[in-house]
Amino acid sequence: MIYVLHHEVDVTVVAARPWGLEVEAEGGARGFVDNTKSPAWPSGDQQALVGTVLHAVVIDDRRNPVRLSTLDTDVQIARDKRNRSS
């Protein structure tokens, strides 16, 4: 799988780090969700998310691993951007 900027994807949390979540999409493509873009931050248990499938949007496809967000506001911004380019 190739991540595309502003596109939505379901990812599985494979590890929790102090700075965010390591995730994997179908086909093994790796990504990263920064703490501030995670549903469990700041008060939730990041470790409890390991194994959970999250709906995310690609916010930076030039980094390795790509950066994703699970925030509803970022998903809506991406949808608006995709709709304007169609």
C-alpha cells in the first residue's frame, strides 16, 4: 500500500511509544501517529491501543514513516481538500 496525502486509511496500532503510535496499514505499510493526533492523548492509555484498528488520514506523506492523524478535524480538512480538487 502507498500512502497518499489527504487520503483516509484504516491502520492497526502495532506499538505505543512515549511520543506516539506506530501503526501499520493493510499490506504492511508503516506509519506514525504523533501523540497530539492520537485519540488517547493526553489523558488516555496509549499502550491500551496496541492491536486496535484506527481510522486515520495521511497528513504528511513525505516523511518516513508517513505521518497520520486520527482527529476528526483533520479527517474533515482532508475531505474538504479532496472535494475541492475533484
